[in-house]
Amino acid sequence: MGELQNKTLLKEFTIHERPIDIAEKLLQLEPSIIGFSVYIWNVDEISETVSILKQIAPEIMIVLGGPEVSHLPDKPDVVDIADYIIKGAGEISFQLLCQQILNQQKPLNKVIDGISESLDKLDLPYEFYDDDDIKNRIIYVEASRGCPFKCEFCLSSLDKTSKPFELDSFLKEMDTLFIRGARNFKFIDRTFNLKVSTSVAILEFFLDRMTEDLYLHFEVIPDNLPERLKQTLIRFPKNSLQFEIGVQTFDPQIQTLISRKQNNDKTKENLRWLRQHTGAHIHADLIFGLPSDTLDNFGESFDQLVALNPQEIQLGILKRLRGAPINRHNDEYKMVYEDLPPYTVLKTKDIDFNSMQRVKRFARYWDMIANSGRFKYTLPLILDGSDDPIYNTSFKRFMALSDAFFEREGSTWKISLPRLYKLIFEVLINELETDEEQVKILLEKDYARSKQKGSLELLLNAKRKLRTGKANKRQKNHG
């Protein structure tokens, strides 16, 4: 903010806070200008907050930026009630706009194209992490900005290339954060391992400062793992690294359609190597609902990824990002998205609404059972369809389990851990016709790891209690 820095406050809120409470806290500061960064995950809360502010204090200038408002005329309604919109980069343009407003030189144009500045001319912001952030939060950092790849579902496909921050300056800032006590670093670089010499330098920096509680998160492209990088990775202690690896799909035709360049063989080879030779935690992503995708195609990608044994598989449903090139397929593939954020796809030419809902539930139950790590021993049994003539793949078996869960519960939420054990037992025995004793043995091992109180045998045999008499609890308190 330059010379305006001493007049500027950075305020953070969560999406769990009520917009009216956020508005109250902001108004107590008596600001002249309020800027909001708008994304698909906070646009509802910001829209309501801005609406309240404009009703109470219309003289306050509201400035919006961020990806959700940077691709006009495709816009959320909050754009109409804001005073100014900054499209794209905001570091230079927001400061300049604030100066103009405060000097009574308001721009006539509501929409301002952001000015991109060379990264080496930007002041790095890490001093603004306070002691509470460092003690209690993940510290987000970026060693580079942009992406050279053109995957159409991602807004980074609009970037011309990836640009690094000056390495020495960046590492100096990381050293300051480390000295202040930061131990949980999440790199938001879209392609951390794009330039291997830089990746190795950053990894070596943290290796020199390795502690038991140091944890690093990187987003990496899966088919670029040269030997020099491998030799650095194997030196990290177990569970000190997490890699978010966007596989998205193994289908070559879909990859070509959405301009995604990925060497599938190399991707699989590298994932196997990471699991066999490093202690890194692998968080791999798949997307359902891409143009021309089908339930069977998605199942094949899922099965291939399961066989590579990452610790977590994040199953995402395609979302419509404003400005993303994938929108060019909407008519041909009859892509229908929710009108409300996060604009999840509802159906396509090749995937009906019911299938989309089934995969959403599949993803939720997968989080509860597989990604949670609670069912280390039972999960392989759930996924093993080698002797099953009907449910003979991991995808088919887990889908059968997911469908059975939903038929019993009618929901994917508020399922207690004890109830989850009982559901898994019942579905494996009844729907997937698995040997009862084998299921009990493996569930017992997982139950012991969970340190749950009581006996698994009693839990599995217990009848479900009906909830009665609770609806009038508050009224009874007045009796």
C-alpha cells in the first residue's frame, strides 16, 4: 500500500462468521474504503456483507477484486452494488485507486484493469503474519506465480507462463518466518516442481532447518520427477512432506479435449516411486464431470489411481469457474451447473443427474472411510473385488457400499464413528457378501487403532436406538 500503509488495516474473517457481525466489526473501524477479495468459496458471505454495508453506510467505497469478479460480464450480483471492480492483479491498482479516492479524484470507470508488476518489484507480505497466525495457522507462501499449462478447468490456464519470485529474497523471508516459529508451510505455487533447480534449492533450505514439527505442502505436476529432485526428497523424514498431485483423469481423450498435457505412464511411475522411496504424504486429485467423461471412464481412472496407493484421493466434482476456458464446451456437452456457488456441475450430455449425485455421495463416504485413515486394515477388503463376479473392481465395490450406506442412512452427514463401523460390517456382509469372520478380524484391528471405548462385538450386535422425546426438550425446561 506504499505511503498508505500506515492508514491500512488487514482484517480477516471466516465463512463461519455471520455477515452482519462482520459488517459491525468493519464499521467500528470507521473506514473510508473497504476492499474484498472474492472467490467461489466466499462470494455468498461477501455479497451479504457488502449489501449490509451499503444499506448502513453507503458513503464507504467498496472495492472488489479476485477471480470471482475478474471475468466480466460473467459476474455475481454483488458487482452491481460495489463501487469499483479491479480485474486481475491488484497490488499496484488497489493502492492507486485508494489514493485517487482519498484525493477526491475518483475514476469515472467502475471497472479497472489490474496492472501486473514484475515480481521482483513487489514488497513481500510475510511480515503481516502475526504471532497468532504463526502459532495456530498454516502459513501460505508462494515462490512463483502463474502456470505454463493450459488445463481448461483451471483459471491458471489463462496465465502466459510461471514467474518465480527472486529466490534469495524469498528464502530470506522464509528464514524470518522460521525464526519466528513457523513450522507449517503451504506453498500455493501451481507447479512447484516446474523448475527443478529452484525446487531443490527450497527443499535444501528446509532440510538445513529440519525439526520434528516442520511440515511442508507442495502442489506438484506428477510427470516431472528427475533424479536430482528424487535424491533430495528421499532425505526428508517421514510425514514431513505432503504433495498435492492433480491427476484429474487418466483418460487420454478427455485430457486432449481439455488441453491437459500429462504423461500417464510417467505419472504412474512417479507415484509408485514416491510411495516406495519417500515418506511423503500423497494427496491425489480426480475430477468427475469433465466434458465427455462418463461414470465408467471415471471408474477406470479411480481404479488406476487406487492401484498406485496414495494415502488420500480427493474426489472432486467439476465446478464452473468464471473465465475458465472449459466453458467453451458448455453447449456441445450440455454442461448444466448450479446457479449458486460453488457452481457445481449437475449433469452433462454423458452423465445424468442421478449419477452425479451418486458420485458426490461416493466422495463423501470415501473421505470418511479411506481418506480419514481410520480403516487401514478394512479398506483393502472393501476394495478387493478379485473374487466377485459383479463388483469386480474397486470402484464398483465402493459404489455398492456407498449406495447401500445412503439407502440405510438417507444422508452423508452426522454419521458417528461407532455407527460407521456397524454400517461397514453390515454392508460388507449383506451387499458385498464378504466372509463375516474375516470382516470382524479386520474391523477389530481398526477399532483397536481408533481407541474407541467398549467392545466392537457389542457395538456390532447392538440395536439402533430410536430418538424419542427430544423435540420438546426446551419446552420441558419451562415446566
